[in-house]
Amino acid sequence: MEMDLEETIYKYALANAVKHEGKAQVGPVVSKVFAEHPELKSRAKEIVQLANKIVQQVNSMVPEDQRRELEKKYPELLEERRVEEKKTLPELPNVKGTVVTRFAPNPDGPIHLGNARAAVLSFEYAKMYKGKFILRFDDTDPKIKKPLKEAYNWIEEDLAWLGIKWDYKFSASSRMDRYYEVAKMLIEKGHAYIDTGSDKDFKKWRDNLAKKGDPYKPRNNSVEENLELWEKMLKGAFQEGEAVVRIKTDPNDPDPSQIDWVMLRVINTKKNPHPITGDKYVVWPTYNFATAVDDHDYEISHILRAKEHMSNTEKQKWVYKYLGWNVPEILQFGRLKLEGFMMSKSKIRGMMETGSQRDDPRLPTIAGLRRRGIIPETIRELIIQVGLKVTDATISFMNVASLNRKLLDPVAKRVMFVVPSNSLKLNIPQPMRAVIPLTPSKQEVREITVNPGDEIYLDERDLKEGEGKIVRLMDLCNVKIMGNSLEYVSQDLDSAKKLGANIVQWVKVSESVKVRLLRAEPNSNTEVKEGYGEGYFRRLKDGDIVQLIRYGFARVDKADQDKYEMIFSHE
């Protein structure tokens, strides 16, 4: 009965581990045992202790070995994972003709998971409807949100890595003459005016006098007066703050920011040169004016933007109304945050100014997530899963890791890495060869030959129990830890199970490579583990993502024949 009991616990531990990505839990296993043998409930304490031991043994196995064992011995318990229906986006409203979407980032820093949402959704919808996707750099603020010259390339690189392709790209700063043309049209129609008053005077009128019907003097300029002032603006006759172009809106609007908002303003580009146009222009359009003009000119049919732009949407409608343009269909969504990570673009830029790089794995930037070992398919699928929710969404890194693990698990190579305290002499009766699968499909393997007396590294965690402990060197043999040596016990896997031996990874000292594993936690310091990897490491190259057996997934940051730098992704 005792052997039957161990077998019963073992099979349910295997089934539970396969169901939960390699990690069995004692509670569910014991429940299954009691369901099969209710008479054992009187021995609950003893059963739990035995289950703890067997679950620990099962959890020391790599997931593919767990599944292989379950398939071989207990196929009736194998729960095939349900084939999940891939989530798709809902249909767009009011589709008429060609769907044209756009992504309009400000190149003042790298893009992160939050603002990549608009890019992914816009591209996916264009693809869904066989339409067009446009990349527009919103770079008309050379002073407050000053563009970085290198950020244009950063954004293009990150989008390309995400699998996003654009049909056309342009910078708003390349269309200054067009903005001037449209501004003049609005002035000529009497819908815009030049305000040479102080900001204080305008706010006094807007906040108090406008609703009483009192006039604002610059608002009553004649078209001729405005055109003359407009030409002076373009020729540099005004300094910053001395003149702006305002669009006439409803003075009774309950939202003060909507009243006669600024379309164009003077910026001293000798003091704040634009990274592309330098000091060529002194009159610059605001976000709302330039965006409205570009969305019309490039026939954008559907705009997908964060709900924080709701006020901007209302402002832009005035330009469309005055010029008789059709307003694009606008869909808004909430903020997307990665729990525990700093999502503020300005703070990310501040970190970069003090030494961090855009691909710092502590950051939620697309480059940082890439360097951390998160693959583009994970990011795209996450964003599609969240979809167009208007409410704010917070994703835990555990969710990111879970999806990334699911996508990586079938393809990531399994390699052995240890953090040893010392090497141990392997005492075996004859040379032996380990044939170890690289992936669950077992289509690729590597072979490691060991000889009597070879030096072996074990992980320091596996040496804690010390003298007399029996372990199974993965796919090689079973040994007992005796001082500074490993003494041969047996070779087959079944013996290891009967002995309750944990399966451990190991590294042959003569073939080992030094490995430096960096574990970056968001907004904190980086933990470093110095260890050794098996000889297969020498075949890895920069950017490869592997599963370090019993540690987790990691990405090769820098491959060198003598030393490998790796960044830990997740378990």
C-alpha cells in the first residue's frame, strides 16, 4: 500500500504540475488523493508530509520531462490545454471607403508600453480592413516638448520591432507652409485673429467678461488688420508672447480651455532651435491646429487616441467646421499602465538625462522590454486583449510574463546555468553521455560526455542540504554528494524517483563559460548573479532568449566566448 500511495501522490503531482506550468501545489494534490482514497483522511498529517516531499521532487523536473512522464505513465490524467480562440478587435464604426489610420508620436523620447497602444491598435485596424497606416511625427514644439533628433529613429526602430509597417511617414515640421496657408484661410474668413494683447488680459476677458458679452478688442480686428499682423508675425516682427493666432470659438463654453484657443504662436528658435529645421521658422502651430490639418490632408478615416485627448478632439472640430471638412471617426481609450513601472514620459526622459539608456530593462519603454526578453508578439497580443476599453487598464508584470512564457516555452532553448560555491569531483564507473533535448519538441539535442574524475559545478541551492544528499544530474545519472565529490549511485530515472532524488542542472567545469546574470527590478537597483553556463552557451548570440533550467527565461545581452552577459526576463 505504501508504494501505491507514493505512486498515487506522484501521478497527481505530475498532473497538477503540467496543468500549472511546471509548479505543482500540495493542496490540490492531497485533495485528489483523498478523493481516490477517502480512507486515508485519518492519516492526513502523514499524507501531507509525503506529498510535500513528492511535489518538491516533481517540481525539480523541467516541464517537458513532467509532461513526457505523464504522457507515458498516466495518459488518462493529461489535460490538453484548451485551444484559446485568439482575441480579435471589434469592428470599426462608420467604415466608408478606405480605412486610413495614423500614429502621431512626439519624438521627445522613446515610446513605452502605454503610448505604443495607439500604434498597435491603429496598425491592426488598418491591416484588418486592408487600409493604410501613416506614421506622423508630431514635432511642432521646439521649446516645451522639444524633439530629440535621435528619437525619430528610436521610434521607427521600436515600431518595426513590433512588426508595424507604415505606408507613409512624415514630420509635421516639414509642413509649415501648409499650416501657414490654412491659417491665412481662416483669418481671411474671419474665423481667426491675431492677438497682440497680454496673456493676462485675454484670461481676464475669457474667465469673467466674455460671458457678460463684453468685447475683447483683438477679437474685433478687421480681416485686413489681422492679415497685416499675420505677415509681421511671419517676418519675425514679434518676440515670444507678443503675438498669437487664435481661432474664434464659443465665448460661453463652460470649459475655459475651449475658448479661442491658440492655433499658432511665436517661438524663439535661435534660442530653442528645432532639431530638423533649426531656426528657419519662428511661427509654430500648436498640436491641435497641426493635427487637424494633417488628419484632413491625409484623409484619416479613423483616429484612435487616449481619452485624455477628449478636450483636444472638441477643439479640433472647430477647424473642421470652419473649413467644411468631414470630421474623422474618433475612438478613445483609457490609459494603459504596467504595474510597478514608472510610466511618465517626462520622468523616463529625466532618467535618461542622468545616465539611463532608453533600453534600461527597469523601464517600461519598448526598448527596455525588448532588452528584458519580452517578445513583440507578447506586447501586440496584450494590447489587442485590452482593446479599446475607455476605462484605464493596469497590467501586472506577472500577466506580461505569463503570456511571454506561453509564447516562448515551445521554442526557447533550455540550457543549464548554475551559481556554484565550488566544484565537485565526479566519481563514476565509466564514461557517460547525456543527451539533453534543447526544446520540448526534442527535435534538437546536445550531447555532453563526462569521464570519471571530471569536475562538475552544481548550483549552490542544491548543495545546501549537504553531505549524503542524492540528486539526479539531469539526463546523466544519480549521485550522492560526499564532501567535495559526487559518488555514483545509479543511472536510470526510475531509481531517482524511488530515491526521492531531485533532478538538478549541472555544468562540466572544463566546458563551462562564465555567465553574469542581471536581474533588473523596476525603479530599483539591479541584482547580479555570477555563475557558469554549459558549453552550449558558446553557440548563443546577442538577443537570443533561452530558458535557464530551474531559473527562468533570460536574454543574451552580450555574447562573448569567455563571458556572457544575460538579463533575467521572468520565471
